[in-house]
Amino acid sequence: MTTAARPTILTAAFSARQIAASAQLAGIDALAVDFFGDLDLRDHARKSEVLRGHYPDGFSGDDLLAALENLAAGEEPLGFVYGAGFEDRPELLDAIAERWPILGTDPATARRLKDPEAFAAICRDAGIAHPEIRRTRPDDPAGWLSKKVGGSGGSHVVRGGAPPSPDRYYQRFVAGERISMAFVAAGSRYACLGYSRQWTDPSPAEPFRYGGAVGPVAVAADADAAMRRDVAGILARLPLTGLCSADFVLREDAPVLLEVNVRPGATLDVFDDPARPLIALHLAAVRGELPSPRVETSGEIRASGLAWADRPLGAPAGFQWPDWARDRSHPPIRFAVGEPICTVVAAGESAEAAERLFHARTRHIGDVLGSIAA
């Protein structure tokens, strides 16, 4: 008796390890392209290719299409799952869609969602609190941010005194706790997967650089109801497909919606579970199916984020990464100031305990690699 072939997906992201690992949990083979080709991507993807791009810039279209074609040769992938790296280039998704089905939100919808004026108009129409935006530099830049259209990861966000540019816009700063809802959408319907609390890891050049997230975290009942209404309001006007996240700031009066991301994101490490692999939920949503809220999961509280190099660092040949490190580069390797070292994961009995352990581990890996570099 011949064994049935496992389903296969093509995927690409700045770092594709999380998508490939979740696919592996779901019994799906991943053919993956990313910028790093880390050791653990090779553990999780059946085949992979590396594009030597500059993080956090996006993909080169011709190079990515060639890499995907090479991976797909002799294969019958279900389609293409995209991660981070396409927010500012939906035209590249259009080119991919000419060759393989897009397994997720379609390029036209992704384009509209990342258009600052279009998204602000959707929020106004739905009665959703959203920060004021503008294209011209404010006379008084205090209290404003400058953001890249389609930017991701926080590294593109600077203070509001930055000069105007066609690919940037200004958004009024909103103070408060950063909370993200992970959800899976099937058109105008969705299922909430949980909330995470996010933090930044600022550097002098990148004051809002992404640090990490911890979850699931509990939120007050009124904030939960408001955020669920806001997500439903977006989907009623702009149906989405697959894994998504909605980023909020919790003020005392009401949540403020900053943005909606329509692809598997950084909190895959927080919410993924063998009992409920997120890529399996993503592909089910493509078929119009949403998960039952009664699915049992581990209930573990996890923190996940990036360790950044704050000084020149190095890992020599033969270096053994800690078992809590993800996206592990092949040694020997050097890390320049401002480069991501690895993803760090931690778990605890509470969100506070998991976050404390995360920060202890990020300090530890920096100290270890710093002593080696010295």
C-alpha cells in the first residue's frame, strides 16, 4: 500500500520558521523562502531557499518568484501562505497569485487595508476609534509619529518631526498598553484566538522597534467586548481570510485600533499548539471553516520576541544555541549593532513571570555572544 502524500504549501516571510513549524505540527510540508535560512527552518521545512535581502526591507520580486519556482518544481503545492515582508508590496502578491493560489487574504484587500487613508475611512464608517492621520508634517510634531506605509515590526516608526515622504504618513501618538488580538477570519466571520501584550525594545535610531509579546493575557470584559466589536466592524466592511491580528492601545475610556495585519505574525510562537496548529486553522479558514471555541490547548503562558545586538557580537563555529532560542543562525556568524540575534521564547505561570524570564534570556544571550566576540 502506498502512503498518501502529505499536503504541501509554499511560504515566504522575513523569517519563515514559525509558519513552517506550525505547518509541520499540522502534518503539512512547507516549501519556504526567507532572508536567514536558519538552522531550525531546515528542521521544520521540507525544502527551503535563502534570499540575501536586507532586513527589514521587503523581498525582491524577481528573486522571490525564481526561488518559489525552484521550490515548487515537481511539487503540487496547495498554494502560497505569506508572512511578514509583503505589507508594502501587494503587487508582488499579485504576481505570485498568477502562478499559485493565495492561501489567505487576497492582494487587493491587503492593499486596501495597508492604505492609511482607506483604513482610516473604514474605521470612521464603523465608528471605531483610530488615531488621527495626515500626510503633511504637523506644525507641532510633539505627540505625532511618522510611519512607513505598509511598514512592519516597529523599526520604521519614528517621531513626528521626520521629513515628509511619499511612502510615509503621520499618525497621532496614543499612550496606553499595547494589546493585540489574534484571530482567524473566514470572510465577515471570525474566531478570537486570544490576546497578547506587546512591548518595544527601543534603540537610538529605532525608538519603537518591536521587542516581543506575551500571552494569552486576560483583558477586562468591557475592553474585550469593545475590541471584538471593532474587529467585527472591520470584517463587515472588508472581509478577510485566515490568521490575522488587530493591534490596539488600551486607554481608560476605550480601546483605540492602530492596525490590522492579515498574515501569520510574530505571535505564532505565543499561540501555536499541537492540539490546534495555527496553520491548520489558517487553511481551514480559507475553506470557510472556523474553529470551535471548545478546543483544548495547553493553557501555557508564553513570551516570545527578538534579542537585538546592542554591540558587535559573534557566535564561533560549533556554538551551541540554547534550547530556548529560535531562528538560530548557522555559526560562525557575526551580528552588527541593531541586527536581530535570534528569537527568544519563555513560559511561566503568569504573563509577568514569562516576560521576566524572556528578558533574562535576552540579556544572557547578549552577554554570552558579547564575551565570545570580545
